[in-house]
Amino acid sequence: MKTKYQRKCKYLLLPSLIGLLIFYCIPFVRVIYYSLIENQFSKKWVGLKNYHILIANPYFRLAMKNSLLLILVGVPILVAGALFVSVLFLTLDRRLKKLRLAVILPMLLPTASIILVWRMVFTAQESPVPIYSLFIWKNIGMVVILCSAALTLLDGDLYEAAKLDGAYGIRLHLYVTLPLLAPTLLFVTLLGIVYSFRIFRESYLYYGSNYPPDAGYSLQYYMNNHFMKLNYQYLASGAVITTILICIIVAAGIRLSRKFE
């Protein structure tokens, strides 16, 4: 019976695996191929030459630096702020009930209308603060939902036992809440990293140009500009390097989360 059940599960997974192969794996292999040829017209094999040119390009290094800064600065603030708001909602449920809609509202508003407000609030074009704040404000609702759901599933007996041992306030959340929420925090951190690569539309509308100030020039701008110029070899090389970077961050996050298990 168990073998038949496992066989049925494999059959049910087969359509998803075929779709993953067709729409993700094969196109990514093609991207790697484009990163190793001179261009899409001559298709001359050049090996790692495109990667050397890419890494030596000052605009790519600037874009990489800005994208990493958004991950290193924006994502921790996003996760920490969402966790703080989730704890407030849990402890002051009745008083903050109406504010729950305010957290979800940024997910529902059109991007164009948000940009109009942001342009009136922020006047400094050379600062990355408008993009950071827009990234946090727009995505905090989803992270709050996930953190709140995880908090409601925590066993209350563990808190009672911790209080009997003398853990209150910050120590209670530091030694009980955070270790229990480690898998959820890892997931929302990875989700925030993915969202950081999806801020291009908002940034493009805010700056209104393919070439924003240096503080706002990200990997998405670099790839978009090369796509417009039909430089697919550099676009593919940047995509491969970005994928490797994300894999390294995910692996580091998984290894860090195991320390809390």
C-alpha cells in the first residue's frame, strides 16, 4: 500500500516537474550558454570573457553594490519592523485592530499613485532613502501576516515555563520567541531578498529614467539597459552572477537557521 501511495505521489508531482524543467531549467541553461558566447548573432565561443568584462565594468560594480546594500540594510529593517508590529498586534489585539488594515493597504494601492506621494514627500534625488522606505512600506504587510501567523501557533506553555524561570520582557522574546520563530524568520528574510529584486518598477517610476542617480542604480537597471541594447551576452552573465549570489545568501541563511534548531 505504501509503495502504491508513493507511486501516486510521484505521478502527481510529474506535471510540476515537467513545467519546472521546461520553463525554468532549460531557459536557465540557455542563459548560461548566452553568457559564454560573443553575441547572439555570431555565437562565437568566448568562454569566461563576458564575465571578466562584466566584473571590470564600473557600472556593474555600482549596480551590484547598491543591490547588496538594499539587501543588507532594507531586508533586516523590513523583517525586524514586521516582527515588532506582529508582536504588538498579538499583545494589543483589541486596541490595534483597526491598524491591521493600514498594514495591508500598501499591497493593494496602485504603484503609480504611491510614486506620486513619494515624490511629494522626498525631494532628494541623490539619496537611496526613498527607495529603501518604499521597499519596506510596500512589503511589510506580507511579512507581518506571516510573522503573525507564526506567533499565534507558538505554544503558550513554553512562555509560562520561561516566566517561572525568570524570563520577562525582552529576555522572554530573545530566548523563547526568536528561537521558535527561526524557520519563519529565515523564510521571510529570503522572501524579502526576492522582493528586493522586484523593486525596479517602483524605482523606475520614481526616477523616471533608465539612468537614475548613482545611489539608485541597481542590477535591474543594468540588465534592463543591456536588454534594450540587445547585449544579451552581458545580460546573461549578470543573470548568472546574480543567481549565484542569491544561492550563496540562501545557503548562508539555511546554515544560520540550523543553529536555532
